[in-house]
Amino acid sequence: MTRAVKTPRIIGWSHTGFGKRAEPDTEALLAAVSADALAHAELPVEDLDGIFVGVYNNGFSRQDFQAALVGVGQERLSRIPATRLENACATGSAALYAALDFVAAGRGRTALVIGAEKMTGVPGDEVGDILLSASYRKEEADYGSFAAVFGTIAAAYFERHGDHRDVLARIAAKNHRNGVANPWAQIRKDLGFEFCNTVSDRNPLVADPLRRTDCSLVSDGAAAVVVASPDIAARAPRAVGFRGRAHANDALPLSRRDPLEFAGARDAFGAALAEAGITLDDLDLIETHDCFTIAELLQYEAFGLAERGKGRRVVDEGLAERDGKLPINVSGGLKAKGHPVGATGVSMHVLAAMQLTGQAADLQLPRADLAAVFNMGGAAVANYASVLERVR
């Protein structure tokens, strides 16, 4: 008996487009997806037992107490117990896993999970400083931005394994090519390898050696899922189960670990596969956390697709392409879809669930029986890995 038979299932979802949105704040973004997710799940509000909210904030808005904002935007939800989670860029998955634990423990039979972020309402330099709070400021404040943290990681990788600018550009080009078919993506344009591989006025260096096309986007947006116990899911129009899932952490300061190892990512992904009773060969797709192209490259190695220092093999052999052996980021990833921090982890699970239920429209792969999702906070500090399968 697989884990998915015994544990909570995703029975519905909702998703806004990502980008610079008209909604003025997270209150409006949370409201934009909450009712639609319940409607998609065909779950009446009176049957909802809990709400779990993922919003990073940390300075994007002076208004916090994000869990309570759900009931402000949708008054029908104001009396349902609501909790807010924050775990850097893995905030959305933290909220989802808390909801799954809530239902699995029998504290409730249903839960609404909402991830949201409003990032474009503050100046660009403030965005960089806010995101830097996902690093260890006591030692890493001088980087000046979170992009510079990953620029330093990329430079260290190049020093150890040779210049990989072309490999990073090919990862960016792949994800932008995939993102063209995603109606929710912030950038729906095939930028091409040459553009991604060339420093220019339109593609400047952001944090050497990372160019703008190596960095995910500043985005607004929200996504929501409804999770339910197996008995409730049996009456739902669809059900996607968690065959395996794992959460692993690593040290926050880069000085206390090898930042090229992505040990927490390796541990979480490996544990999720082990719990699911599968290997990489059994997966049909992965939605992974390409906050920067160097992160996706290091994830190839952490997941076991290539030995350490040899991640370029995945790119050279086309393994991660849409028509490759294991398509990665068919949605366009954070690179093209966008990265509203609190929404990202929820969004990734939505996109995987859509593939598994055959509802991904132009994104749909010919075969999608097992999907993996990997979402991380910080530089592979908080790591969440899920293996999803269609139950019905």
C-alpha cells in the first residue's frame, strides 16, 4: 500500500498569473484564489476545517498578521482557524506540509493552503535587501543582495569545476522556452541561448557571473490548494496523493558548510524517493526551485542525475528538456513563471498536480504518472521534496 492511499490528497486548486499585478496587497491576492480553490475542489466552506497561509513578507508590507487577512478578503472564511507559516523561499511548501500534517493527524479532515506575495510595491533596492534576510546577515550582509549570495556560489563552482556560463545560459533558455506555453508565466517569450549567454544592456550582470537571465523574477501572485483526508477525497472530482515527502535542513551560514554540496536538498529529495519506494528512473517530471540557474545545476547533482561537478552532463545530453528522459521545469520554473516568494511552493505543487490529472493544457506531457516537486528556502537551507501521483 502506497503512502498516497493513507495520507491527505490534493483535491482542488487555484492560481493567479505571476508578474506585476493590479492587486494592491496580499489581502487581495489571498482573496483572489481562496474561493476559487474551494470551488474547484467542490468543497463547501462549512466543510473546511483549517487554513494555512504562506507569506514571506519580511518588509514587503507593513501589514502583517497574514493568516487573519484571509478572512478580511473572504468574510466567509473569517471564523475558520488560520495559521501563517514562513520559511524563506520555501514558505509555500511549509504551509502545505503543515496542512498535510494537520489532516494526517486527524485534527481536521480538510484544509485550504494559500501562498501569496506582493513584491513589486517596493523599490528594487529594497527588494534586494528584504530577500537578503533569507541569508545569515551577521556574516553575509556585505553581499548586499540575495543574488550576490548565489553569484558567490556560482563563482566558487566555476573555480572548482571550470567556467559554466554557457551551461547556465542553456538552463535559462530551456526554462524560458518551456514558459511560453504557461498562461500564468510572467515571461512568455523564448529568449534563446545566445541572448541568455550574452551580457548586454538588456541582459546585464547582476552578480558576477550571474546575468539577469540567470536570476528569477520579482513577482506578485498567489496559488492555493485544498487538501483532504482520503474519505473526503473519495467524493471529490479529482485526487492527487503524496506517495512520499520529506523536509530536510542545513546550516544557515554558508561558512559552516560546503555551499556547493546542497546537502539538505540531497537529503530531502533522497528521503522522498525512498519513502515513495521509487528511483529517479520512475519519475516522469520534476518541478524544481530554479531561483538562480546555478541552483538548478546544483540540484541536478544533489538529486543524483549527475556526479558532483558534472551537472553539465544533464544539459549536454538534454536529459531535462521537455522531450528528454526526465523533463525538469516544464512550467518554465521560477525563471520564466516568476517567483512571488510565498506562492512558489504552492504553485509548484499545483503545476505538478495538473500534469498528473491531465489538466495542464499546452504544458501537458504525453506521460505523467509520477511527479517530484523540490522547493527550497535560502541557499538550500530549508528543503522540501514531494513525490506526487494521481489517485483518481
